[in-house]
Amino acid sequence: MGEEIRSLTEVDRLLHEPSRTVIIAILYAVESADFLYLQREAGLTKGNLSAHLSKLEEAGYVEIEKTYRGKIPLTLCRLTEAGRKAFEDYRRQIKNFIEKV
Amino acid sequence: MGEEIRSLTEVDRLLHEPSRTVIIAILYAVESADFLYLQREAGLTKGNLSAHLSKLEEAGYVEIEKTYRGKIPLTLCRLTEAGRKAFEDYRRQIKNFIEKV
DNA sequence: GCAAACCAGTTTGTAATGCAAACCGCAGAA
DNA sequence: TTCTGCGGTTTGCATTACAAACTGGTTTGC
């Protein structure tokens, strides 16, 4: 029993932050989203979304492509393979914990 | 879909910290545990366990009874009704998220 | 033409956090 | 006495998450 419970302390802290879990979960579903879509869908302020995306990019979990829609800046985000795998791992760990307790 | 995902940002941050989740999960199972048992079982240092317990106590999630076993100090911890309910709520939210994504 | 408002984000300021290391009081041994 | 645990608590610090202020550029109103 103990082992199973303690294992929770090893979850990926980057993904264990609810705002980021939500961002990643959205990206996991759609495969590509622009900044504003992500903001609406995740219910975050621009500032916080920006900060969280930077961290996720730094970790290699998301790719950010800065482009334009006409003359307006457009920021496109997608999960990398590493991000995809990290999320699946995270999900499995959490699920395992929930079930075993 | 969106609602279900966003809801994760409303989880109880106190319980969403892995160390504390583990502490509470243990207390949920045993109904009463002393400091050192908890420390071993949760795999925490004394310092961190002490700090986390203080927070949980402050939140009204655990009761801490300081007594003695002979002449040695003994700190007994148990979940309050509020703590029990909070953990059940937390668990339900997490489970719901995991399932819906 | 040019200021004001707006858009899509980024940077900054700050209070709160989690962790490790240092510390504390007490009991028993030497 | 002094020393060595034992059972915790407090302190120091680097990291954080969030909100508010800011930026670079575009469109609108006059």
C-alpha cells in the first residue's frame, strides 16, 4: 500500500499545476491551438497563459510558432511528442493513485 | 468538454500538493497515526512533515494531539470530518477530470 | 494626419510556497 | 557534568503563480 501512495510525490510538478494540466489537456485533444483559443478554453489571463506556455516550451512539452493572421500576430501552440508522453505518464500516475487509495 | 477540463483549476490547492495528498490519504486509511509513522509512510523529512501538518491543522483538516508515550513526546494526528470530506471531494474532482479527458 | 483605443501577447512585482538545514528541549548514557 | 540521541519546530532561501503594468503594432474616430 505504502509504495503506491508515496509514488504520488514523484509526479511531474510541471504538469501537476492545474492551469498547466488544463493547457496540456486541451492541446492533447486538439493538436494545435492559437493563443486566444487556449486562453478562452483554459479560462486564464493572457499573462498567466503566456508564462505557463513559456515554461512548457522550455521543458520541451509544447512548440510555439509565432506567425501572422493578416497583420495581426498569431501564436500557435502544439504538443510535442515529449509533451504527449509526459501527459500520458502523468495521467496514468494520477489514475493509479486515485484507484489504489 | 471545456467546463469539465477547466474545473480542475478549482481543486483544493492545499490537497493538491503531493506531499499533503499523501499525508491525507494515509490518515484517511488509518484514522490515527503518530508523527514518526506518518513520516516513514509518507517518506518525508521531519521538517517538511511538521510544516505540512501545521497547514493541514490550520485549515481544519487534521487534529493534532500532543501527548507522551512514557516520557517521550508523541504527536498523534487524525483527519477531521472536514478533512475527510475535503479529501473525498478532491478525489472525486480528480477522478472526474481523468475520466473526461 | 494624428491621437485614442484596441489587440495579442510579454514582463514585472510581490506574496506565498516547498524544501533542506539548522535549531531546540528533553531524556538517558558515560 | 557533558555528550548523544530522540521528536519534532523554526529558519533561510530559491522557486512559484498570479495580477497588474507594459510593449509593439494596428485600427478607429475626427
